[in-house]
Amino acid sequence: MLDGVSDVFKFFQASKLASAALLITAMCMIFGPRYAFIVPPVPSDWRWLPWSVMFFTGLQCAYWTSTAILTRLHKGAHALRDVLFPVRLDQLSNDEQFVLVVATDNAGHFFREGAERYSPRPQSVAINLAEASLIKKGLMADSFAGSYLTEKGERFCVSNKLYARINHTRNLPPLS
């Protein structure tokens, strides 16, 4: 019996729509008999149940609403910061510029192993730190296979003509 009750609670914790529907149902059961004669009143022994359901689901809906609003405000603040204070090329270190050039040369993907083809190449620790810094600045994103340029990073590379530096940094084998 208790396993079924805990499963129901897990379902309503995960499903926002089901929780909202349960909140509306509990409110109809509590306030319905006052305003609509079609809704039968809840027996006096069971009045605690719709009140507790309404309280529980109301708290859930308030929590989800507040987190959604705070997330939107956070993203809006970051977007505003990016518009007011954009990243400039002179603010990037040589290592960060190297990572962006390598990513531009590899169709927007940066692989640490592929950076060995380029000369002069920074130390691997410096490359890792530069990559982490670019991820923090929003120019790159991390994935399981390596990092890749975000849309913002691609626009940054094109606007600063980083693709023009590729031929100067690649260590090509001599022609025979």
C-alpha cells in the first residue's frame, strides 16, 4: 500500500502538469460547494485531505514558478552583460587565441590531440586553462569528445578574422 502512495508522490513531484491539475482539483473540492451547487461537499472526516493536497501541490507550483523566473532573470542578466561588455580580442591571452584558431581550423571543434599539428603550441596545461576560460566566457562549450565553438564563439572568430591566422600557425610538412 505504501509503495503505491510513494510512487504517486514521485509522479506528482516530477510532472508539473499533473501537479497543477491536482492543485486545481483540490481547490475545486474545497471551494466548489460554496460557489457551484453541482460540486458535492467533502465529508467532514476527509476535509484535511484536499487541504493538504492543495498545500503540497501549491508549494510545488510556487517553487517551479520561482525557479523558472529566476532562471530567466539570470539568463537575461548574462545576455545584457554580453551586449554591454562584449569580449574583445585584446582581452584574450595568446593561449586562448590559439585554442580559437585551432577550433576555427577544425570546423568549430577543438581536440587536444589535434593541436599538436600547430606550431608554436602552448603547453597542455595552458591549453586546458585557456579552454576552460573560453567555456566560462561563453565562446566554447564542452562535450564528451572535446570542446566546440558556440554560436557566439563562431561569430567572434568570423568578426575578428581568426581564420586568416590558420596558414601562419599550422605546421605543414615540406613539399617534396
